[in-house]
Amino acid sequence: RVEAFRDAASAMEQEKEILLEMIHNIQNSQDMRHISEGEREELNLTANRLMGRTLTESLLHATKMIDEIVNKLLDDLEDAKIRLMSLYGACTSDVPAGPIDQKFQSVVIGCAIEDQKKIKRRLETLLRNLENSEKSITLLEHQKSSVRQSCNSKQD
């Protein structure tokens, strides 16, 4: 069943890309010049509405991809951090320090500009929180080793 779901999801993703391309081609076709202003406006409104619905799906998909990593954070902190950094690299125009998640980048590109900014801010917050957590863990480990050394010195 999982394999069937994956195949169906892949087919739907391909269909979505084809539909987006078709809508874009219609909006930019030469035939749009040969219809009345009212018809052209109506077609553009319909095309924009359909694009908006499709692009909202991209935001949901991007959010789901981030959530999957966050849910696995406690299992493997280092891997989660690396994966979040590759997602962040896909959102920034700067040259990232590490690899970029190409699949995530294509999903984010499908989002509206405001949604892209929200996704980037969320990833920045998650990475900042991970960094702060790692500092706290390091500090606690340092304090534990200091206490152990102190206890061992007193026993001698």
C-alpha cells in the first residue's frame, strides 16, 4: 500500500507540474491577444486562482517536509541539524556552506514569496534553537565532568 501511495503521490506531483505549465502557457499565449478584454480578464482571474490553489499546496508540502525532520530530531540530533541546514540552504540566495536539498528547493520555489519568507524564518528559528540546545548540552557535560573530577580528587 505504501508503494502504491508513493506512486500515486508522484503521479499527482507530475500532474500538478503539467497543470501549472499549461496554465502558464495559456496566460502567455498569443491567443490571449485575440479575445476581448473581458474574456482575457476572466481567464487571467481563473488562472491566478488555480495557480494560488496549487501554490498553497506547495506551502503545505514544504511544511510537512520540515515537520518530518523535526519529529526525528530527538532520534538523531546531528542528522536533523544537517538536514535542516540543507533545507535552509535551499531557501537562501547566498551560497550555502553545505549541501542543498534540491527537492525541497523545488517545493519552496512553488510557494508564494510571503510563504517562502515564512519557511525561511521557521528554519532560521529551528536552527537557532538547535544551536542554543547544543550549547546547553555542552555546558552541562562540562559541568558534570568538572563535578566528577572534583569528587575523584576528594577521594584520593
